[in-house]
Amino acid sequence: MSNLLQQKFCQVFVIFSFFYILISPAMFVSIAKANSVRENPKEIPWHISAMTVTFDQKRDIYIARDNVVITGGQTRLEADYIEFSNKTKDAVAQGNVILISGHDSISCNAMTLNLATKTGVIDKGIIFIEENNFYLTGENIKKTGESTYSAQKGSITSCTGQSPDWKITGDNIKVTIEGFGSASNTVLWAKKLPVLYSPYLMFPAKTERQTGLLIPKISSSDRKGFEFEQPLFIAISKNSDATIYADYMSDRGIKLGSEFRYIMDNKTKGAIYFDALKDQKQDDGTIETEDYSFESTPQRTNSDRFWFRMKHNQKLPKGFTAKLDLDVVSDEDYLLEFKDGFTGYKQTETYFEKEFGRSLDEYDDYTRKNWLNINKSWSNYTFNADVLWYDNIRARRQNTDDTTLQTLPAIEFSASKQQIGLSKFYYSLDSEYRSFYRQETTDTLVTGQRADIYPKIYLPLKLGKAFNFEPYVGVRETLWYADDFTDNSGNSDSFRTRQMYDIGAELSTKINKIFSLNNNFADKIKHEILPKLEYEFTPFITQDDLPSFDDLDRIAPKNEITWSIINNFTSRKSSISSKGKEILTYSDFAWIKLYQTWDIRKERDRESRPFSDIFLETELKPCSFFFLDMDLSWSPYDNHFNTFNFGNTLKDNRGDSLTTEYRYSRDDSESLYSRVNLFLTDELSGYCSIEKNLMDEKNVETKTGLTLEKSCWTLNLYFSQSPDEQSLAFLINLHGLGEFGTK
């Protein structure tokens, strides 16, 4: 397709879609009808009750007057007057007519209906679709099947009352309950004011998952121009689905995206995402194009851009499971540029975190983790086999030496702390084998293998009645085989070994007391104090002659004592059930930990600061309306906080809330985030959030929003401001139809 033809096609597609979506934002086309048990009309007995019932034997017709009710199966017909043919099952109903059939509910002035075929004509009727609170009104409605209707003229809405807040009028209306509806020459009305016109409209009449176009996103920005992103959902089967995205950007081109999700069983599932863009803009090094790269990244010269990512969980035989993570992106700018949107970084990260419990590398990280893991867990043992490959985007794009350390593979086996037979001793074990690989090596950055085994022996002892004492000793044996490695002494032996040991001990006790309150908060509170003293010693050994792959290759000497005090607060509240039984509810409403380390090596070397900062960590949740978490470190030498992080949330029964987060790191960063949510009335709510860099005295982002929620529609207004851009957005949700809006 030529560039001119492609441009014209995109313009026509966007203009048509933009106009179309203002009226029909949620178009669904059913690909499967629900399976349901059908009643046999010939076998259904029909019962008539009324104040007066006569029978015309010649015509085989029952004539009923006043409070007439005909019932049969799941169908109920009520009216002031009904003529019912016992032979054909035709019913003519007049006056206050109400028909209930399954999920159908129809009220009208008059109706002619065949109760066997459930077809007929409805005069000045209102059809109510219960699943999504939907109303269809028409002068002359035809019931063309058990769950299908048509009308030459009519209106649809999810509002009640004679004058609904919104409605859509149209011609040739067709509706299939638990399917979809359509209409032509449609007009959207706000009360009695016509707002928008569309020559054709399709709308959902069911809530189950089905194939169709989803609500699009419309936006505008300096980097992308006008943007229209339209998703198409495909319901493949009960355990798999897909979504296709067409993202038109007037200044950049069309970005196509796809998602494929599947669930095979409770331990096997996956999600695959892929985006591709032929970018019309690239940084050629001139001033005019420099904005198409970011200041924090190298010059972007490529126009072929993409992002592939997936996560998969797999159930294997013999109790083994596997996990696979892939993350490959074309250039460093891609995730910076496409953080938002249906297939953006934020949306993908949120989905992966929620469904798989595994996130992505940060959007500005130019080394992306690709990982295969096979594992099995027993009651006391775990086995893991990993293959780790870090894709270095910068080295790949700039065609420079890639010295990124890869792990191909890693095998780990560990044993949790457990008793040795019937003895008083316990043991634990950490062991691993890793094979390291680099595409490019240097004199110090080499490839090779490493094996490490680290068992520890513990002896728990009781000192008197109050104290627990547990010494331990650990020994470590590490072996290396490094390719082309020469140490500082000129030794080029590939095989190296290291033997180490460490010892330590832990002294602890537990003090608790129960307080009786007998108030609304709790009947009793248990305060538990856990003082602890820990000692760790690792001797100094020379390790300069060893290869260096990661932190395990350089273990620092240690001679430290750490003291800590943990406070736990648990409440107990009793209540009486409806059956008269006592119910006890326990809640851990407060946790506080205070600790500090004394470095004996620094003390012996007469260093000025052998004591570490004093650390405090706490969580507090005394009720469902308040939560606080805080951690800080305080220097005992200059009486100053080195770090201070504080977060709390206050809320009430209405849903009003105040959230505050303060983050401080001495000589590094200081920021404040606050958000207020207020319910101004039963229908109107608003929020305001501010994120500020206190060190630079600059606002990172400010957001304000208002939500007006009615029974049948919702209006959202948003405003956000950051140093890079300002945006104003609105979103209208017509309940039963969907959302539309722009920003």
C-alpha cells in the first residue's frame, strides 16, 4: 500500500470511527447463543384466573375479565381483559397488560400474543431487559421470537420515568435479549434536547463475554498528534480470548497491538502481548527531530519499533511447575513513549502483577529480564532451575560490546531449618550451580561456572524459663571454573576455590500481657514484646584472586551485634451469632520494630561511627477507617533522620478519604503525595491529588476530578498538569450502553 493510499485510508477510518463512537461506544456481536433448556409449548398447561371467566365452546376461546392472570411454565400474563384460544394458544390482552417471560418484562396498553410461539404484536409497550436495566419503548412493537423484538419507531434507555435523563430514538429497532440490538437514524437525547445523530447504532443487550468492538480511547499530544485507539475483543473459547488494537496517531502512524490470554487449568495459564509500529518520525540528529528521542536515552534512528512480552505458568509432571517471562523491546524510547494506553507499560504491568504475581522491569531500564524457571517444593526442600537472559537494548541498538552477565543455567537446592533425626541439632542448606555467559568479555569480565554449598548447624537451647539461646555455625565451599581469567598476581589458573565459615548466635525472650477493656474497640488486648540480641561473625579472607560474577563472589567480613525489640498488639472482640453462639474475632492491629547494629570491627579499628542508624518500622490499623505505615532511620551521631517514609489513609463511612505519603532520603530526595476523595452529595464526588518534589520545589503532577453519578448515567471530568503537559478529559457512561469521551 502506498504511503498516500495508506494515509487516506487512515483518515477515512479515523473520521468514521470518531463519529460512530460518539453514539455507539460499545458494539458487540455475539458469536454464540446461550445454551438453555427450552420448554415444549405443547406440554405446558395454561391456567386462567379472573373475577369473571366464560367459555365460547364454538370458537374454543376463554374470555376473562378483571384481574386476569394466565400462567404456564415461566410465562405469566396479566391484564384487565383477555381472550385466550385453547386451540391455537393465541391471547388477546387489553388494559394494564404485563407479560413476564423468563428475563423479559413487558408492559403495554394492548397485546396480541401466541403463548406457544411467544410471538405477537405489542401496542404502546415498554420492554425491560433485567440484566443491564435496559428499556425499549415503541408504538408498535413486534415480538418476533422467544427473545427477539422489532419496532419501526422507538427509543432505548436505562433511565426510569416518563422523562428520562437520556434516551436514544431510532427507526427499524431490533433487539435480541442476551444478544445485541441495532437501530437506524438514531438520535441521542439529553432530556428533551437532541445532542448527537448517527445513521446506525449497535448496542449490547447482554452482559456475558462476547466478540465485538470495545470502548476506544481518543487523545491528543505534542509527540503523537491526534490519537484514536480502537480495541476489538475476540471470545475464542471459554478458556481463551484475544484483543486486537489499532492505534492511529496522526504524527506517527498506526501502531497495531494484540493480546492473547488462555487458562488451561488452575496451574497452567498465560498471556502474550505484541505491538508493532512503523514510526513516521525518527531522530536524524538535526534540531528539528531531536524531540523524537528522550534526553536520558541515545539517539533513536530506527523506525521499525515493537514490544513483545509474555508470561506463562505451566503445570509439569511429578509435582514440578514452570514459569516463563519474555520481554523484548525495539529501543530504549519505546516504553518511555508508550507508558499509557490499552497496550502501554502501565496497563501491561498492572495485568501481569495481578494475574501472575510477577511484574516487569521498570520502563526506563534498558536491560530487560527474560526468564525460564522450573521448580518443585516439598515440605522442607525446594528445587529451582533457572535460565536468565538480560536483553541489553542499548548495546544492541548502538552496536557496542555487550558484556551483560547471563545465567545459562542456574540450579538451586535448599533445605529449610529442620531437626536432625532425634538429636537436639537442626540444620539448613543452601546450594547452587551457575553457568555464566557474556557475549563480549574483557580481562576482568569473563565467563565461567560456579558451584556453592552452604550448610548451617543450629543448637536451640533454653536458658532458664525465660530465654531462648540458639548458636549456629555455617561452612561454605565455593568452586569456580573461569575462562581466560588472570588474577592480579598474574595467575591464569581457570580452577579456583574458596573455603569460609561463619558463626553466630541469637538470644531472645518473649514478654506478654493481656489487658481487659470491654469496650466497643475490643474485649481484650494482648501486648507481646520480643527482645532479641543477634551476633554474626564472618572472618576476613583474601578474595582478590577469584573471578567476580555477582555479590556471592565477594563476601565481606562481619563482626556485628544487632539488638531489636518487636511489639505486637492483638485485639479480641466477642459477639453473639444469630444462633446464640459466641464468635471471637482476633485482629493484629499494631506492629512496631526497633533495631540497631554495632560493628565491632569498626570499634576495634577506632573508626568514628561503629554504630549504625537506629531503625524503626511500624504498621498500625486499629480499625477499617485508618491505616498507617512508617519506616525511618535516625543517626545517633548527628541527631538527624537519614530516611523517613510515612504513609497513612483516613476514611469514613461515606467513602471520604485522605491519603498522604511522605518520602525522604537525606541528600537524595524528598517528595510528598496527597490525595483527597470527597463525596460532596449522594451523587457528586470529587478528588484532588498533588505529587511534589520538595527538594526541587516542583510539582511532579497535579490531578483534579469530579464524578456525577445518576441512576442511569455517570459523568467524569478530569484535569491533570505536569511539567511536560496539561490534559483535560471527560468520560460519560450511559449505563447499559458503555462509555464515550475524549481528552
